[in-house]
Amino acid sequence: MSTDGDLMVIDQSWYKPNFFKKIYYSGISKFIIGGSHKFLEKDRFGEFPVTLELGATHGQHLEYIKHSYDKYILSDLVLNDELMKKAKINNKVQVMHLDVTDIRNISTDTVDRVVLTCLLHHIEKVHLGLQEIIRVLKPSKGIADILLPNEPSFIWNLGRVLIIIPKVIISGRTWKEYWRYVELEHVNNITNILISINEIKTKKNLKVKIQKFPFSFAPMFLTAFVRVTIQKTS
């Protein structure tokens, strides 16, 4: 979900639940993307009393959460019925309207875990989002888990051509419309994002761990997703 006010266009039709699920959460794309959600949660057990998810879209990541929580905040720049349903069926879930670059409604040093899945490449001013994420994390133990699509890369673009674009066309839209959507919505790339993370790591004295999906030993051009874990040390 786009979260930067500098974007010229936010075409919400690409995020309508039925269309979104048909393109990204059915068939082989569901297998791959579902695997990336599991990858983000593979060692997240125990307790994270206050968990904040930014750019939650329809709240699809919530079903992969394995740890306990007292409050799970689902947030996005654009709220929808799918998010509201999650809060109705789970009284520990709260829905908030938040922009990752300005989450002033969340107090400093109050969040145990921040979760982001495929969000930062929608943001031009990544450093502002990272600053806010670090600000709200609890000192010493606060953790942010960030899932980044490896865009652009050989394997990522191959997946688009072989899996996503055919689904888009079957759904009644053209490949040109899809690429225009990508051009407008995906305003940053993984190289710039990792540079921003490294810069804030040095400034804030953070612990940062980077892992690859689906194979830890694969070169970057064959890596589909990268998991970045940031721990606030003080």
C-alpha cells in the first residue's frame, strides 16, 4: 500500500480484496508469497505484548503470527472492510490509520515488535519511515521485522512475467496497465532501502540481521525476498 504523499497516483483498484487475492494469493503466487510470510515468522515465538503492523493492506499477515500478544495493531494508509473484520473477530486486534513516515499516534518506546511486509518499496523517504519505526520500539528489546521484495532482480521480474502478468491479463487488465501501476507504486528499490537501513544502523547503534528467501546461500539475483531484523539496543 502506498504511504508517501509525494506519489502522484494511488490507484486503489489494484488493492480491492477479490482482485488482490486473485493475483497474489492464489495458485503458485500464494505458495511463494505465503512462504515469505512464514519466513518472516519462522523464529518469532514467545511474547510480544504490543505488536504494530504497518502497511497491513487486508491484514493477510496476521494468520501467520505465532507469538502471543495483548494488542496487535493493524494499520494502513487506507483502511478497508477486511481490516475491520479482523478487529471484530479478535478483541486483541486494533485497526489504525497510519502513515509509516509519520506514526505520531504511537508513543515513543512503547512497541515490542513492528512488522512490515512489502511496504518500504512504496515509500520514497524510507529514512523517515525507519526513524519512526526505531522511535516507537521499546529500548533494548524492541524488534522490527521487515520483509523486502528483491526488486528489481532477475528472479523477481521473471516471476512477474511468468506468474503475475498472466493473472492480471486473465482478470481483464493489460500488461501495460500493470507496468504503469508498478511504475507509480513501486517508487524505491532494495538497494536504496538497504543503504538507508545501514545508515540508520550506524547512527542509532542498532543490531541488524539480513536473511534471504528462499535460500540463504543463493546469490542476490536468485533471491526473491530479504528479511531485515532490526533490534533497538538502547
